Amino acid sequence: DNVGEEGEPECQKILSGFKTSSVLSDYTREKRIFIHGTLADQDAVVIMEKTPFREDDLAEFFSNSTLKLDMKNDIYSTYKLRAPPHLNEIKTTVVCPATEKHLNKYKRQESFLVEETKTDYESITLPFIEKQNTFSLQWVYNILQKKAEVERIVYEDPDSDTGFMLLPDFKWDQKQVDDLYLIAIVHPMNIKSLRDLTAEHIPLLKNIWQKGQAAILERYSLPANKLRVYLHYQPSYYHLHIHFTNLGYDTPGCGVDRAHLLSDVIQNLQSDPDYYKKRTLYFPLRVDDKLFSTFKEAGRV
Amino acid sequence: DNVGEEGEPECQKILSGFKTSSVLSDYTREKRIFIHGTLADQDAVVIMEKTPFREDDLAEFFSNSTLKLDMKNDIYSTYKLRAPPHLNEIKTTVVCPATEKHLNKYKRQESFLVEETKTDYESITLPFIEKQNTFSLQWVYNILQKKAEVERIVYEDPDSDTGFMLLPDFKWDQKQVDDLYLIAIVHPMNIKSLRDLTAEHIPLLKNIWQKGQAAILERYSLPANKLRVYLHYQPSYYHLHIHFTNLGYDTPGCGVDRAHLLSDVIQNLQSDPDYYKKRTLYFPLRVDDKLFSTFKEAGRV
């Protein structure tokens, strides 16, 4: 339908003028696709992902779907099912105007495992981070200063040293707890990543762990032992943030090559205040990642 | 529509009489669900999976979809998209009548994150392991003694302290390197898991890391920086073994909640010989796992 429901934004054919240039990547297992094209003469990226099934909708879903037989063999038969559109929505993100950087980010590329010693961090990674346009973190500052996404805040602790904001990740449509994905963004402005963490940040990390878990239990009735809580290294942006995902959901990005459990991070800092300053860290980098080129120029890959 | 196209089977509301009893399992990442219910008074299982996007359909798809705005921040906006039903079909399998065996097969067992302190290991996990039938490791000993799978050996170092056997994992069909998966089984017989590792095992672990990578490069032309090398805790059997998988393959079981990078393990033992003896470790256990019951009886979950 094209008519908005009472009090809801209207449905519109916003993408009817979208002209596809190329498919940047296509994750068939997850039913997710990244498409480059133009929208009103501007470069744009459209990201679409089919949504999980919702238990609450099943009765209405079965009543109003039609099926076309594909194959029947003994007790097994397969069909193509057509569902009512409002019960089979597709989560869609539009990035417009999109820059070259977006196109590269969404393009599927080969990855290599990179070894980053303490010295590599200081001589390669840190200068790379410091050269980045600070404007790229504007959306994070908008959230922390409540200039954007205010209505999405799930929990907030305003303390400037140990506080954080907890919000749903963009990848989560918030319709079911099964694929719950929230991000805690820290209030301190000077912690770029895992590498900056020392024993002085233990109160911050413990606070996020405890209050994040409590807020998720209260809002979503999901207890701590159903949560996977971790940091990424390298992160996708250099303002410290922590991922809370449903343990039962095989979240992309929770692999051991990129994720670090918050509980391990806290224990490591407790036993060695400079654990993450000294450690050699390993992580995959895509060949189109500028940090990869920087490691390559330094002869480190 | 309810009317079949020319020459095609007709679309019918075959599932309108389906009564849901329970969701057996729900794979939200893959958008796949297994539902138990009744169809004309018979037990039935309905399996539904959303379909990947089809590049050929995109133009028609965009022309005829409507979108409802969820959120707008800077250049990013998210929507719920409603697509024409014939471009957004759902692959559906019906098993009818379904037996008890089908229901068990399709039922997903819930997992919980378990916290295991040093004391928990000594008082719960270790007695649990020691009570296990040693016969359950017979297949491992058969491999190490070359009584089985001799033709599958990819590499062998026979040293009784630092040696190991490298073989393809059963999950890998060895048809393509994309999903390469090998296991290194250590020759020492007294290392049950990560928990038993101390500084004395560093030569063993380094040897496996170096020679395993070299053997994979030689046999499969896959270099070290395309490999993810890790241990599981809890492992699926208590004789130390190390996983080598293709970094580009999103292997089940490589998640941060269960996997420990070999490179991290070596560094942790270098800086603290008893790191894994003292540490609190976290891992998911399925509710039908006997170790989970043992933790539950001890009041630890």
C-alpha cells in the first residue's frame, strides 16, 4: 500500500528512480546485498537485507500466504511461498550521497591477516589514525551530544569518565531479540581503540559490562548469560565502542580474528595494566583498506 | 494472487489451516525457521527460508517497491521496504506427516554462556572430564598410532614432546581451498585442553604454528596470512588439537566466545606461565550438553 497508517510515516516509492550501476557485494547466506547506483543524479548505495521470521506474525502469515508447488516426494514437498508484503518487509539502508570511501567499504574484497607489533602500532597504525579526517566521527559526536538518534537511546550513563550511550546497531531491526545487536559508545573522547586501554579504564569497562547487561535484561528480558560482549580490533571507527549481541546469533564480526571478549579485556588489564600497549595483535584487513596499503608500504605484509 | 500463471501450478493457500505448536529452531542470520504444527490433524514441520536477491530482478524490484522511513542521520537513512510478492518469494518445505525423529532433528538446542573460574575448573570441569569413558578418544589414538586415516595425513612431526599430526577436518570435503579446514593433533598424550597449557608447552605450540603453516603453504599454496589458527574451549574432545581454517571462510566455531587464537595463547603463556590455569574463561554450552547439567547441579548456571 502507498497510504501510511495512522501516525506512521507514509510509504513511498523512494527508490523507483534508483538506477543500478553494479552489485558491490552479495551475501547470499544472509540474504543481504549492497548495490551501487544513482538516485537523482547522486551516487548512492542501497543496502537491503531480508528480515528474520517473527513468531508473533506466524498465524496471520500462514492464513494469508499462497504457495506454488515445486516438488513432491513421499512426505516431503517444497513450494515457493508468497507472503503478504507487510509481513515480509526488507530492511533497507540508503547512503546518499555516497563517496568513493563508501563504495570501497561495501565492496567485497580479499582479506589478509596482519601482524601488528607494539612498534607497528606506533609507527604505522597510530599515524594512520591521526591523519584521518575527524569529520568522519561526526555521527558519533551527534549521538553523544544528543543531536541525533535521541529516540533510539536504550540506556545512558552520562558520567564523563565511566559513562556511555547504549543504542541498537544499524544492522538490527529491533523486531526480535534473536538477533539483538546493540552498541555502547563511551563518553570519554580520547580512547581510540583497544590499544589505548590501560588499567585506568577498568572502571569504565566494568561499568559498561554491568549496566549494559542490566539495561538489556530490563528492556529486552535477555539475561547476561545469553549475551556476547566484545570489542573489535581493528574497529571500524576510532572512538571506543563495545558490541552486545545475542549469543545465539552468529553475528558477522564475532570471529576470533577480530573480536575480543570484554571479560577477557578486563582480566588482561587487571593482570597487566599495559597488556594492550605491548601485545602483538593479529587482525584481518581487506586489500582495499587504506591501513592495509599503509602496512604494505612499510613492508609489513 | 491466487491465480496460477499459464502452464504453472496454481498458487494455493495450502498452509492456511496450519496450526503452529512451536518454533523448533530459528536461524535469524540466514532467515530460516523450522516450525512444528499440525496440518489437517497430522503432525507437520514447515521449513521456510527467505531467498537471496536476484540481480536480474533489481530494476523491476526498485520500480515497484514502497518504503517507509525508520531513521535519518546525515547521509544515512533506513527504511522498511515492501516488495512485490512475486519478487520476494520464500522457499518453503513441508514435511507431513512428521515423526518424533524429524522434530528432534530440527530442534535447536539453546546455549548459555558459562563462566568457569579456576575453582570451577578444578571442582566441576576436571572431574567431569576424568569421568568420561577413555574409549571416546580411541579414534584420536588410532590416528596418532597410524592405525586409521593414514592416507589422510597431510603432515607429521613424530617428536613425542613437540610433534603432531595434521589432517583435514571431517567437515572439509577438500574439493576447494576456500573452506580449507585442517586439524593438528598433538603427540603428547597428557594435554587435555587450553587449561593444561603452561610455559613448558610453548615449544610445542610454536612448532605446530610454524610447521603447520609451512605444510599448508606447500600442499595447498595458502600462505600464513590467509589462515586462522585457533583452539576451542571447551573443545569437543579432551586431547589437545588446533584448528587451521581459511581466513576468508566464515567457519562455524570460529566465534570469539569459543575460539582462542594460537598466537594469543603463545603470547599469554610467554608473559604468564600459568595464564590459562588461573584465568576465568567464558564459553557457550548447549542445554543438552552433559557439562551444562554438571554446572547446573553445582549451582553455577
